[in-house]
Amino acid sequence: MDLDATRPFASSLPGDPGLAERMAADGYLCLRGLLDRDDVHSARDAIAAVLADEGVLASASPVGGLVFRGGSPPDRGLLERAHRRLNALDPFTRLADVPAIGAVMRGLLGEAVTTHVRKICRVKYPHDTYDIVGPHQDFWYVKGAEETYTCWAPLTDTDAELGGLAVRPGSLGGAPMPHAQRADSRFHGVDDDGDEGAWAWSPMRAGDALVFHSLTVHAGLPNSSAHVRLSVDYRYQRAGAPMDPSHTRPHFD
Ligand SMILES: O=C(O)CCC(=O)C(=O)O
């Protein structure tokens, strides 16, 4: 995706009473500064310490810029082991339930909101295009209730090189779309019509968050930097609504 051709995210203010209407129109909210940067940095540091310990970073100092050690991306065994350790990190799991996200979710879903146990720490290695999630709807993966929202937040500032997430505004309102296995990625996705102007993307700062509906088409972007990209995605739905069993267990469980 040519990021120069995309439009910038429209920002929303966390306390705005019109957030639900905005979500209905655009399918996403870009909430600048929603999260406390200290909380985000605590999650980043805890995750980076595990990655440094697993030998993935160039520097044993976790915050040494998250520079990748180079060579091939970690193999599946290391990935699974690392993710099991990441799932147990308190600053990573706690961030999903901070009051700021809770208030946004209650505005969208009503008072009784459930956070999915399956919280995902995305570790995107430089130039590992096979691990890039192309255009897709989360509903295809999440199943359960269509009225599920994802909160995606970078744990470091992101720019065009680091990539981040792009969304296709207004794609909400449609039905679940068919997904097919991509030839060039380990993920399934939807066909994209190639209209880059229909996509939104902007650089983000640690503390910013994107919240989107499970039917909103969005895409992870390639990481062409020398750094590992860290982000989290957490999911929320109405308490009591159907939930796929895979979302009642940790990622890589
Ligand atoms: O972080 C990424 O690269 C992709 C994340 C994503 O697609 C999602 O949270 O649904």
C-alpha cells in the first residue's frame, strides 16, 4: 500500500458523546492519547525484556530501540515460547482493562462489557512480509458476536517505515466477507480493490489507539525499518453475547 495515497485518520476525542455515531459512520475511532504513556511504556519494556532474553533484539537492553538482531525471523518454536511468556506479563494484560478503554467500550456497547481473554501482542519483525496480516475483517478470526470491537495500540511511536495499521473507513455496515488464504502470507484475507485513497493511515504515538468494529476492513502494514514493531490488540463485546471458545483462552495457548 502506498501510504502517501491514503488519507489521514480522523481523530476523535475520548469523551465525545458522539463516538457511537462516528463509529457507525466510519467503522473506526482514532483516539489520540487515550492511554497513559507510562502504562504503554511499561508494557513495551516488559515485552522487550522477554524478547531480549530470547535473543531476538540486537541489544540486551530492552529499550535500546528494539533493534532486531538481524537474520531470519524467529522460528515457530521460539515464537510460541516467547508468546506464552508475553501472555503472562501483567503490564500487557492490565493495559486491556484501563478505565480509558472501558469508558469508550461502554459508550459503544453499554454498561456490561467483557474483555476477551485472548489478548494479542503483535511482534512484527522487519521485512517479514509472510507475517503481515493483509486486508481482513476481525470477525472472520474472532467469530462469536459481530458487535465486537478491537482496540489496537502501538507500544512505540510508529511511522511509515514501521508501518502500523491501516483501516478502510465506512466498510462497516456490510456483512461478513469471504476470506481466502493468501499466497504471500500466513493469514487469510479479503480481496482489496487496490484503491489506496479509500484507506486511512497516519503515524501514531505510543498512547494513541485505534478502535474498530469486527466488520471494519483493516490491514497490518509491512515493517521496513530495522526495529521490531510492537503493538497490542484487545477485544471487547457485550457480556453474555456469543464468544468463540478460542477467545476465552490466551493467544498461542
Ligand atoms: O498489528 C498488525 O500488524 C495487525 C493487527 C490486526 O490486524 C488486528 O489487530 O486485527
